[in-house]
Amino acid sequence: MTSAENGDRRKAPRMETDLQGVLGSEKVTCQVINLSKTGALAISSHHLEEMNMVRIGVSIEDGGETADFACEAAVVRCDPRPDGRYDLGLYFTSMDDDARDVLQRMLKHGSLVPVS
């Protein structure tokens, strides 16, 4: 079954992750549970309005070194979860070349190690 047939409209495959991230200038913490070259799914205790722009950032260990990824994203959905938190669908709208390189390395490796 294709992604269109099962209702998934994503243009890029998602990779499962377990990363801590931060959202916005207030540095709201979130858990990034999947990631692709075009977006991410994060879980947060904060509700964010759809179509708001937010900055998202994560740090990972890449080859023994810390790599930081940050970019601008649009909140395309904010759905309540049974535990009182929110699923945030994020669509990346703007990132610099360094962030794009880090993201491509993360997706190429197929597994991400959070910074301890």
C-alpha cells in the first residue's frame, strides 16, 4: 500500500527518534519522536497554535562529537494526547546549510544518539 493509499501524505519518510529538543525562544522542552528532511513529530506539554512559526533545536552525538540542528518550522497540527501533552506536527520552513548538513547526516546514519 502506498503512503497516499493509507492516508499518509508525507513526501519524505520519517525516522523514529528519541531526542530531547527545545521549541521557541522560551526554550520549551519537547521529545522529538520522528524526523524527516521536511519535518518532525514532537511531544510537548505546551499547546501551540496551528500555523504558528517556531524554532526547533536538538543536539545529538555524531561520531563522538556533539552536532546541533536548529531550524524554523510551522506548526501544522497540535493534537491533545491522553496524558495531557500534545503531538506537534512540524513542517520545516527554513534552515541554513549547516543545519541541513547535520539533518542529512542524522538521516543517513539511520539512528540517532541523544546527547547525554
